[in-house]
Amino acid sequence: MRVKLLWVERDFRGTELSRREEILHGESTKTPTRNHVARLIARHHPELQFASRVFLIDASEEGYKWYVKANQMTSNRWVYVYAEPLEDAPEGDSC
């Protein structure tokens, strides 16, 4: 299972200032459900937990699957974290 995490920094107006991506790899071959993805994120990024869990909420913004968390960095800068499962390429496929 592979999951893409996106960190998007925005100012108080919602203007995007920066973007960073990270791909997390899990050993599970199960279909990436919300619960499986949340556990994978918690293993790699415990700082994204709230009340000992990672909660994934359907993202209201276009282009993102799940909203994970927002952190206020300064009085007018926020970092939003989003998650999206990635399709694993079938092994041995030589097309």
C-alpha cells in the first residue's frame, strides 16, 4: 500500500505559499481503506495524531481525497496536511 501525504502551507487569505509531498509505503497488500491509511500515517507521523488516532475527513477542497490535520505556524500561516491513496502497479506486468 502506498499513500501520498501533501503538506500545503497557506496564509490567512488561503493563498498557497508552498507544497511538499511524501510517499509512505506500507507492507500491507490490502485495499487502502480509510482505517488502513490512518494507521500507516500514525506509524510514520505520530505528530499528526489527535487523541491517539489519525482522523481522515473527506476533503472539501478539489484535488484532495482526505484532510488529515492543520497546524498554525504563525499568526497568519497554516500548514494543512492531506492524504491520498496511490494505486500500486501490479508486479510482473511488462506492458
